[in-house]
Amino acid sequence: MNPGMEELLGRWCSGMESRGLDRKTVRRRRKAVSDFLGRMKIGSPLDIFPENLEAYGKIVVREKRSVSSQRFALSAVRLFLRYLLRTGHLLFDAAIAMDLPGMKRPLPRTILSEEEMKALFALPILKSREHTRLRAIVELLYGTAVRRSELRNLDRYDVDIPARTVLVRAGKGGKDRVLPLPRRAARAVKYYMEDIGEGRRDGALILGPKGRRIAPRRIAEELRELEREARELAGITKHITCHVFRHSIATHLLRRGVDIRYIQVFLGHEKLMTTQIYTRVAVMVLVREVRRTHPRDMMDVPLA
């Protein structure tokens, strides 16, 4: 890449990081823009025209990427070009006519019902004193809807047991949020903290086998063990992951009448549109439950 364009790209990325944008997102955007600049052989802003964007869009489509991947790449390019426009390196908005591929937000694939959650919490593995870590993990995932990365990044002093709150530092988008901790979840975390004591190598709340901050792979292994017992003892055949608990509690809160704007804050969503997928899930559950339980279908009285 031309050194001048490399410098402009670096400044753009530094600006995003300074505003607290997730580093992984910044890296992905940088990679997408670098791909565009390289393939279109752009050596300076003067080489950028709508025709470049149209040609690159066709390349992205031809490569049969997913719609979400196409949208991300083209959106990153558009953001970079608008940065160049704002900073005076482009004289016109070359991306003004750029269309992004349409994308439907997929519904969460797996959601545990409240009855299934109750059955999970009743499993022997979650009642055993030998599995206080797993119990704390599950209680935090379902109780606060934290993401896996947010869970493993929690420090001991982010949890206030007396106040029953959890401070999520620099969550997705680099934003902090304080979450309420259910009473039983607070108790489970307290038991786990008492089990591991103060003799730790860092300030992490959830530790792996070697006393260091737990690895994502280890969390997945713990949940697979829970999934096996749930299948064998409770007949729950659904795949259990960190995000399943997040999807489930969001849907349960919505069905219980919690305002979607509060759920948005609870989940740490920047846009309400992201949270609205749960309203669609709740409607699907409503239709199913009404069809299953409506008294009229149980009345043995024919129409004529």
C-alpha cells in the first residue's frame, strides 16, 4: 500500500480506538479498507471514484461472502471515505450512491424456556460444592446477560455482593455498565469467591485450573459438561453456550413485561434495533403458547 494512504488509514483507526471502539472491530475495518485499497490499486485519495466502489462491490459479491460480511466490508470502506472527506483529503463524497446489501437480522437460534432454566439450576452438577465455579458462571450469564468476553474480564472487585451489582468495564464498544445481580446469583458468586480465597495470581473473578483468568475455551468446556448432564438427567437437548443464556434472559424479561429500552441498557446494545429481535422471539413464543393452551380448543363443542 502507498505510504501516504497507509498513514491516513492509521490515523483513521487511531481515531476510532481513541473513541473507545472495540479493537477487534477496528482491526476488521482496517483489513477491509486495506483490501479495497490494494485491489483497486489506489495510491492516493485522488484515485478514488464511484467506479472504484462499484467494481469493488462486484468483487465482494462474486466471492460469495455472507451478506453480513459484504455489508461490513463495504460499510468500512464508506466510513473511511467519509473520514477522508471530513479531513479535506477528498473533495466529494464518492460513496454517496453506494448501496449496502440488504440483511435480515437472524432470530436467536436457541432459547431456553424458564422451565428449562429451572431444570438446569436443579441439576446435581450445579448444586455440588465441587462445581461452585460452574454455578457462578451460569448464574452470572443468565442473571446479568453478560457476554463471554465480559464474563472472563470481570475482576473480583467488579462484583459488589452486599449491593448485588456487577460492574462491566469496557464492554462491547468500550462502554462500562452497572448491572443488577439477582439474589441467588450473588449467593453463588459469594460461595465461589469463598472457595478460591485470596490466594490468587491476579484480580480475576473467574479463574482457570492454574489460578489465572479463565480462558474462553475453558468456559466452553464447562458448559459442554453442563449440557451433557442436562441431556441425560433433564431431557434438555438444546445446545448450551454463553449466548444462549443471554438470548434466553432477554426473551424472558420481555415476556414478563420489562420495557425494551431497559433491556437494551441491560444487554449493552447501542442500537434499539439490535434488541428488537427479542420482540420477534416473544411473539413467536406467544403464538405457540396460545395455540397450545387456548381454552376454546379444549372445549368439546363443535361449530355446528
